[in-house]
Amino acid sequence: MPISVLLTESYHPFLVESLRQHPTIHLTHIENPSPALLYDAISEAEVWIMRGTIAVTEALLEKAHRLQLIIRAGSGVDHIEKEALKRRRIKLYSTPHVNALPVAEYVLTALLMLSRRFLIAHHHLKESGRWLRRNSMGRELGSLTVGIIGFGQNGSRTAYLLAALGARVLAYDKYKGGFGGFGIRETTLEEIFAEADVLSLHIPLTTETKGLVNADFLRRFQRPVALINAARGEIVELSAILEALLAGRLWGVALDTLPYEPPERLAPPDYAVWEQLRRHPAVLLTPHIAGLTEESELRLARAVLTLLESWLHRQSDPYSDKV
């Protein structure tokens, strides 16, 4: 009997066509699922392939009577109630490696736009036609000390890229060690606070990291820094960013994610801060695209298909390890 696979949201055509043509899969693909459509489809699904926009809650899983596996196409799983999955013995797979390169490229690009003052020069020329050549003098990458918090797939790829291009890189990860070398110095948060010119975040959203970058956190830096967040929006308090920017403790900001997306979903106080950040010439704002490239979408499709094929093989082989 075919395995019932639910695919929600949009993907590279390679994945959609591969699933449609698979001999042992019955595919239901809903690109824009309403709650009613999702509840109906999830009740029949044995496998759910999903991205990051749908909250996987206890209430939703109560409808998923046949569900055995969730494949999160991407890295972050903070929108999934993992304890609820464990109680139901539903497996969870993800693909944290597929967007490491584009995230690293995003951080490099954002850093160059901020440090070379391209963003400010562009803003003045576009908004007022002002040719501020000397005022747009920036700094070279090799003069900067970049602090990386989180040394997983994205953080490590970013660190190695920056180090290869001449930046001095300090990296901190609370849960791993022994990763120094190749131009990377494994360090402490205190050293990052003391020495960094730039801070790049590469940590997941957890109860521990939510709101980590607040006003007190930013005041601990001993010199003005630039902040780049291509991780999760809720790690950063927007009001603290604006306060530090206006006070001169931040000389640049690049935000690819927000606490709620799109910005219209922000709470009124955060939306008011967003509007001020949006108009600031030293702030780069992008719509959650750090890891999104044509190449990464194809890698994502292939990774998801590999995970699914592996799971299907274990289901069909009575001697395989199904734990």
C-alpha cells in the first residue's frame, strides 16, 4: 500500500516531481494550507514534509492519527513541539547543512556593505543625491575582529569564509569545543565582548537564547560593533537594537529575520521600532533570504528526498534498525 505523504509550502520542482512519480508514495501537496485544509490532510498523512511557517502544536498533532515522520526542510525546529512528537513516537528529521554556504555568503555580503559604508553611501545618493565620497570611507575586512556565536553548520562555514578572506575570527559555542584552528580562535563570550568589531549570530531559538541580545547584552561590548543576525528573529530584541544604534554602540545592523514575519505580524511596539530601523541608513533589512538561493533550494530538495528514501527503506526492511 502506498505511503501517504503530505507536502506543505513551496519547493524546488525536483522534489515535487520526484514525489509525484515515486512508485510507493501517494502525494498530497498543499502550497498555501488553510487550517481547515491542513487539519483534513494531516489526518491521513504518514509522512509530513514541511518548512518553517506552520506551528506544529499539540492541538495539530491530535489530528495526525497516522503520522510517523516529519521532515523539516531546513534547519530551525523551534516551531515544532518536540515533546509532543516524542509522546507520539513521531520521528523528526531536518536538513541543517543545505544552506550553510549561502548563509555564510550573506554574512560576508552584509559585513562588506556595512564596513565599507556601501549602504550609507547608497542611501545618501538615492535619497538626496548627495555625493559624500570622503564621508563614505570604510574599513577593510582584514582590519576587523568578527565574533561568531554558535559554531554549527552555519556558524562554522561563516567563520572559515571570513577567516580565509583575512578577518580575525573569534568563535564561541556553549555546547561544543575543540574547534579552533584554520584561522579561527575558539574563545569566550567575555573575549568577544572585549575585542569584537562585529557580531554574527548562528544559534537556534530556544528558551535560553530567546531575547539573548537585549540592552544589557549590547552594553557589555567595550567598543561599537556591527550586529548581523541571520539566525532567528526572536534572539534579538528590536527595541534594544534601535537604542544601541541611536546611542552609537552599534555602527551597523543587518537583520534577515524578525520576531514575527512578515513585519505586519509584529506587535505594535516592535512595529514602531521596525519603521525606524527601516529608515536608518546604517541598517540592512532583508526578508529572511540568507539561506535562500537557487542552488540551496535544489540541495534542500535532494536532501529531503534522501531522508525520505532512507526512512522508506527502513520501513520495508524487517531487519533494519527502526529505533
